[in-house]
Amino acid sequence: MMLKQVLCPQGEQCNIVPDNVDDIVADIAQEEKEEDDTPETCIYSNWSPWSACSSSTCEKGKRMRQRMLKAQLDLSVPCPHTQDFEPCMGPGCSDEDGSTCMMSEWITWSPCSVSCGMGMRSRERYVKQFPEDGSICTLPTEETEKCVVNEECSPSSCLVTEWGEWDSCSATCGLGMKRRERMVKIPPSDGSLCSVEVAEVEKCMMPDDCSVTCGKGLRTRQRMLKSPVELGECTEELEQVEKCMLPECPTDCMVSEWSEWSECNKSCGKGHVIRTRMVTLEPQFGGDPCPETVQRKKCKIRKCNRGAGTSDERKKRKEEREKRRSKQNRDEMAQEHPGCKMRPWSGWTDCTKLCGGGIQERFMTVKKRFKSTQFASCKDRKEIRACNVHPC
């Protein structure tokens, strides 16, 4: 990753930023611009915290944040996205190389493969510490070289080829056997049989299977002691445990529970309500996709008044309705409160809320109670009605 030089005012702390910071800032600016252009008919919650990165390694992944669409007041105006993404890497990732192996010292050379003349010998070493990122060590664990035995070969000696490669271990895990061969190049000059071994068999240990069927796991491998040290006990370890990495496990999408249904987006006539749920975990590595996160259904509060004519005509009709209602109320008062003289209904109080549904009240009080009237049948009244039911 390339870094950009940043000049800082004296006394202030600055961070070194990637050379693609201009692109990142441009993306953020574009994102803020889109948020500023959100229509007033789309009501959102605040953005959620960023999710965990989709990559658990130092490969590039992405993380997500989201917000809930609480209300869409006008279906003809589309609402912008409810999800936002940005690039990320797994935890602990840095510019340092996490794929370094730590190797043991080379073990002593094996005896020369011949008793006279030129042959081959080998030596081995093992991995003391595997890479932190779970990758496989590529450093060699065995090397060979030519060797010369300074003894003149007798007439009964034979000349053989170098040892061939070892066959594959007979076991796929645990203890098995492996074999290698060489050929006689020149037989003994005295006509005797070649006494040099032309085949060699030895035990082999294969790593156990990974402890998991997908994702990160562990496996063990063993080796055997070929020859003891001359003095004391062997202190080298004979078993090692290493990390193993199989293809990532599929992760299905996970969503939250549905929210409550919103208020109807209309104060009269036909409208709709919505409910939403949030994605809590994005699908990864072939997991099941996410289900729908927004549901709508119709709602109907009451029929809307569709009066025609000029404003004066509508005002006149309204006054006539109020007169009829006032006369009806007086008639009802006379029937419901015999022996009482009631004051007219007061005006409706202010709505308790500007939006989202509030209440209004009005009152009727006793002006005069006749002597023959029982107290329980002649008392003050109160009425309540809903108001400002449109969503906030």
C-alpha cells in the first residue's frame, strides 16, 4: 500500500494516509450529497454502526451499515438506498508479512550412500513455527549433496546410480511406509553379485486430517526417531500441531425481527403502512441470500370530503353544518339531561401532538340544576377525538 506525505501544523498530530485517500474522500462526499438530497417524503432512522468486515483475512472485503425506512409518504417519489458499504480488511491486518516461517537448525548429515567412491548424503530440518496467517511453509526441509568415500573400490565393489525419489507414503494420514530405489550401473569386475542395497524402505508419518470441514482448523503431524544421539536423550519434538485452512464455511443472511407497523401515511382515504427489518449479517461464501426487508399493506382511515364550489360556498356549507350540529346537540342535551340546563360545548383544545397522532378535548358544563333533579343524572361532560394522525 502506497502512503502519502502529509504536512501538519506545528504542535498537531497527523496520520499518514493511503495514496487513494482522495478517492475515499470523494466517495464520502458523494455519499453525504446523496443523504442531503433525500426527499422530505422519506423518513429514515439514524445509520447503524458498521458491521464486521466480510473478510477475516488480509484480503479485501467490505462492511455495511444501514438505516430503516420508517415512512414513505409519497409512493411516486422513490426513496434512496437503506444500505451503505465501504472496503475493509480482516482484524490484525497490517503491512507486515504474516507468512514467515521459523525453521530449526539443519540436523547432521546422513552417512554417505556408498562405501567407496562418490555417493550422496542428505540432512533435514523442521518447521518450528508456522505462519500466523495459516499459510503453508514453502522453505525446504531436506537437502542433498554429493559425498566421496576415500577408499579404493575393490574388484567386488559395484557402482550404483543415485537414489530415486521416495514413493508416496502408503497412508494418507498417520503411520505408513515409503520406498525408493537405485540401479546398478557397473557390476563387480570379479563377476560376483552386487552386495549394495538397491531398494530402501522406511516408515513415514502423514499429517492428520484437518479438524474442521471448512474454515480454519488444526492438524497434527509426527516424525520418528531414526537414530538416537550418542549421549543423552533426544530433545527434538516428534509431534507438531499446525493451522489448516479449508474453503470458508457458507454463512447465511441473518435479519432482525420486524418492526411495528407505521402510522398510515394518509389522514383520510386510502393509504399504506410499512414495517421494516434490518440485515444483521450479510451472506458470505455462498450462504443463503437475504429475504425482503420492507413490507407494505393498505390502510383506510375515513373517506375524504370532496366538496365542490368556491371557498365562500364551502365556508357557507360549513357554517350550516355547524348550526345543524349545534341544534342537534341542544336537542340531545335536553333528552340526555332532563332537569338540567347545560352550557354549550366549548371549542376543541389544541392537539397534543403536531404529528404521529394526538388528541383534542371539549367540555360541556352544567349551568343550572333543578331541585327535583338527581345529582348523578346531571353532571359535566367531556368528549375526546383524534387529531394530527399523519406520520412525523
